[in-house]
Amino acid sequence: MSAVMSQGTNSNVVHESEAQRQFARLKLPAKIRYSTSNGQELEAQVLDLSAGGFSFEPVSVHVSEGQHFRGKLMFEIDGIGFAMDIEFQVRSIIAGERAGCEFHNLRPREMAALRYLISSFLGGELVNVGDLINTLQRENFTKARNNKGGDGSSFFGRIRAVGLSLAIFLVGISAFSYVLYQLYDIYFVTHADSAQVSVPSQQVAMPREGMVQSLVAVGTQVAKGAPIATFTSSMLDVLKGALPEAEMSPENLERLFSKRFQGTLTSPCDCRVVAQLVGDGQLALKGVPVFMLTPVDSVATVEARFHYRAFDKLQPGSPVTFQVGGEPTRRDGVISSMVLQEGGLASDIRVLIQPQQPLSTELAQRPVDVRIRPLGGLWSAAGETVAK
């Protein structure tokens, strides 16, 4: 029975928050000036005022419930009057003597001014113009939260946020891995000062002084004994040392100097032309190399130069990795021999590297990046992927 009585009692209880006023009403000295629908401008004394609305005594029968008006709410402080532009709606009329109104579209500046007036009046403080101006100048409201979707965000918004967070996480991981790889590469990896693809070569030199004209292009494969260039010399240079003294008259020497002798340069092996050292039409002295050739069946190796402080890592049989200029991938090899740099600094070591996979002789004299990695190339693949 007590449960039935409790239910009956609770049905008639009204919560305090449902009955109390939303805003406190105060009697402040103010006036309202508004215009009616027919253009008549009226002014009335404000009976009470709150942050949500006000009431006044209508002076015209044209005021009815539900009407919207525009007007000015006028105050006088320290002998200085100011007015606020407002929009309001008449919500109730009591005995034709009291019209209760509600503010509409009240801007933040007007709301701040009203709250300052009301709080000062409730606290018993004096209202002055300086404090009012200071209140209007500062930011009294925060921006509204962007709450779309009711539960915080839409499904696609959450997907976008998760995707962005994942992208930032991956960028952070990549940057961290890149920094670790750079530290590993600086402090643990040994780099060669310089290196190139080395191929056993033969040089074709000028048999006598003359001008050269090539017959093959660089990179062409030629057979043994095949002509690779022609040269033109003066007949006087050919007969120098073999001409009898009786024939060394000025007229005869001038005639021999004007005559030309043409010869041919041939390939000493089945070779590929690697480089032309003297250009076409240029004069070359006797014994000057004109062409550099490499045998077709020769094996290309890598010749690198290291600083002497890397001596303990340059033992024969040590694994290395290298990348030939122009190739996208790195290759593996082992150190086959090491000697001091000939004709260079005493602190340089020249190392010959044997590739695990054959190198084409066409790569002769290509620059090479040689590295010796500890622990079997720790982080080599992952680090180079991040670095690129």
C-alpha cells in the first residue's frame, strides 16, 4: 500500500527546476521605444528586466500576444544615456496593463551588457560607463562546439579521423626509422672514399706523329686486326733519319714536307672500345695513347679506395655491398686483395672487390658506391627503403 501511495504522491510532485524562473527579474530604470505596424513610434517605462526579456506597460491597444517588434532599450548611467537595438516578441498581456516580452536574436555584445547591468545591480555595485565599455570590449563568449551527428561525429567523420591519425602515426614511424638508419649509416657503416668499375684494358698508341680520324664509335666491339682509326703524317717525318744527306736540299725537304703519309691503327684483340683519348682531327705525338680497349672475355671487378683507419674491416674475404652508378639496386661482393695506394697518400688502401654476380665490361670506369656493413648488413634493406 505504501508503494501505491508513493506512486500517487509522485505523480503530483513538480520538480523545483520546472517551476522556478529561468532568469531573475529586476526593476532597473529603463525605457523601451518601439514602432507599431502602422509606423507609430511609442515609448513606455520598463517595469522589470531580465537577461531573457522584460515587461512594460503598453500605451497602445495595438499590442497583442505573439506580435514581433523592433525597438531600443534605453538606460541612463552617470548622466550618460545609451540604447540597445533589440528585437522582442510579446508573450503575455495581463489585464491590459502589463506586457511580458521575450528577447529575440540578441547579439553577444547586448547580452554581455545586460548581464553586467544585472550582476552589478544584484551585487550592490555602482554601475559606471568605464566598466561597461570594458565589458563590451573583451571576449565574453566562447565559440560553439562543432557537434555534428549527435553522438560526437558521423561514421565517415570517424573514419576520416582514424585515417588521419594512422597517417600521422606512419609518418612519425618513417621519420624515426630514417633517423635511426642515418645514425647507423654514420657510426657503423664504412664507406669507400672513391671506387670505380675496373676492367683489364689495352691501349692503342700512335706509331708516329700525326692527326687521328676514328673509324669506330666508343662501345663498339671489334675483332682482332680490324682497323679502328687512320692517321695522317708528313712524309718528312716518315723519312726522318733514313734520308741520305745528298737529298736533304731545301727544295727536296719542302717537297717532302708537303706530301702526306696515311696509316691505320688496328685492334690488338677481340675487344670493345672503351674510350677515345684523342679527338678526331687532333694532332697526337708518337707514343701517345689514342684508344683504350678491353678484351671481350675479360672480367670486370670493382676497385675502391679506403682510409687506413678502416684497416681492420678490409681483410680479404670480408663481404661488402656496392652500387654501380646508373643501376637501381645494390650488389654483393667480397674483398679479394688489398694494397697501399700507388702514387697516392700513404694512408690510403686500394681494395679489389670480386662481385658475386658478373659485371658487364660496358660498365668500365663507372663510379661505384662501396659500403661495409657490420652484423651482416643490419637494417640495410629497411633503412634504404626509408631513405629513398
